[in-house]
Amino acid sequence: MGWGTFLSEFTQSPPLPIKVQGMVVADFDGDGKKEIALIDERSLRIYRWEENQFKLLKRIEGSRVDRYLAVDAADLDKDGKAEIYVTSLPETAYQGDEDKMSSYVVAFKDGEYKVAASGVNWFLRVVDWPGKGKVLLGQGKGVGKGFEGPIYEMSWDGKRVKEGRKIEGPKFSSVYGIAPFLKKESLYFAYIDSDLRLKVADAKGNFVWKSNSYYASDISYQTSYLMTHPGAEGGDEFSFVNVRVVVQGDEIVVVRNISPIANIFKRQKAFSGGEIQGLSWGGATFQERWKTREISGYVADFSIEDLGEAGGKVLMVAVNLPKESVFSTASRSAVMVSRIQ
């Protein structure tokens, strides 16, 4: 059974003066209440929602060359507090020989949020794996390239992120946009491929289905020097971080951002709005079960949370709001919330 199909109207938080790259919601400090972590291009902010406003609990700044790409959370060491996993890459990495990542882990220890591990050389993503719960996946980066190599199940022992078993299945283009799910006790993978189509493959990697719609992102990083005369390959100097895909049962929930210029240009992505879709797997194809109204701006991330008796089940959406005018340069974002019934 999925999450239900009736959504209330969205309520919107006061605007935040940042461009959101990602959002994750979890109990980070073990107090039984959920906090919200947001990343922009170079900082992590941890908030608590109190009295109809965000209360900033901690802000962690990256270096001036860092580019934050994704944020996730899971309690992998089972201490009752979810760790925060931030995927980060120096913008200048493609210019050097090492081409290393700068991802890191934040944990709540001794009454405060601390960077528990830094210099983690992996792209990281947490997924819900049938029969296992939350699993941290990792993928490496090639020199002068984007995502490269197999995807591994990772572990966290409180000090280090460690590489584990290799994930079997289709040849994924990226660790982002992957969601394993079960249908009649058989494992399948929903994933966004390099052509930005949502696809399904079985556990052996056999292709099953492909969407007509595109599921695009504007979060990217540079992998090589720009071509002076790009030609047909123009834009291959960038890799894009796919939007989040979440699964419960045989239903998936995914962001679909809407572009007035479609996907004509590899280097440039422009989005007028976005929506959250609930898709149900019938065995041969995904069918739309529900979707939100179109949200103005760019939908950066989302989370579905059970807030208990106080709040019930809600859909939380992080959105970068449209510019106030063509002359405006300031970034504005908000978190929108809809109750699921």
C-alpha cells in the first residue's frame, strides 16, 4: 500500500535567503522530534520548526571552492540519532590530478553537532532497501569524469565511511535517482538514467520499462574544461545529480521539474515549475496514481514524514522560489508542507 492519494493544500514557510540544493528530515539529536537539514551550494543548515518559523540549530560552512550536491540521513550506527551525510565536491577538482571529493558526515555528539568524518571520497545517497531499511550507497568519481564505477553498499562505524558489497543489478549511470522495490517478492530497480528517463530493470539488470517523461535536475558539477567549440558534445563537461526517488511497496514518489526549453541544451537547465508524482507499478509499467499541483519555481527535494499524533503524515517539499523580477539576483527558497490523508 502506498501513502494515500489525497493531499491538502500546501502551507509555505517564510522565505529563506538561500538556494536549496537538498533537504533531509530526521531525528538528528535523539530527542524523539524531527529536525530539518538543508544544504545550499556551500553550507549545511540544521533547523527545528518552532512557532511557525525555522529555528537555526547549527550552520556548517564549506570552503569557498566547495560545491554541495546532496544531503541524506540515516542512523547507521544504531545510536538513536541519524547521521547527516553531505556529498561535496571542490569546484576546481577537475583542474587537478587528484580530483578528490570533499564529502563529510555530521553527528550529534556530546550535546552538539560535529563533523564526525571529512574528506570522504564518495558520492553518497541513502535509499530504503526492501528487507533492510535505510542503506547508504556510495559511488566513486573518475579523474576528469563524473560518476564512475560500481555502486557499493556503505557502512558507518562512528568514525569512518567504509566500502561494502557491490550492488548487483542494471548498470546505473549514477548513484542518484535509484530506488529498489518489490513486486510479488521479486526485486526491481526504478532509476533515472543518463537520458533523464525513469526506467525499471529487474534484479539481473534486464530492462523492463522506460518513461516518456523526463525527470531532470539543475544540480550539476563540472568534470572537465569547457570546450571552446562544443559542437554536439557541448555540455558533456558537466554531470547532473538526479532528483530523489522514494519507494514504499510498489509505489514510487518522484520529483518532475517542468522546463519551458525541454532538454535541448546540455549545459543549461531552466525550470518554470515542478510537481511531485506518485506512480504505481502494475508489473509492466508505472501508472500515475496522484500528483501535486504544479509548484512555481524549482523543486529541489522532498521528504514524506510521519510526525505522529501532532502532525500526522505529511509531504514536505523544498523549493527554490521564482525571482521577484528579472533584475533580482537574490536567492529565495521555502519548505512547503501538505498533509496526506
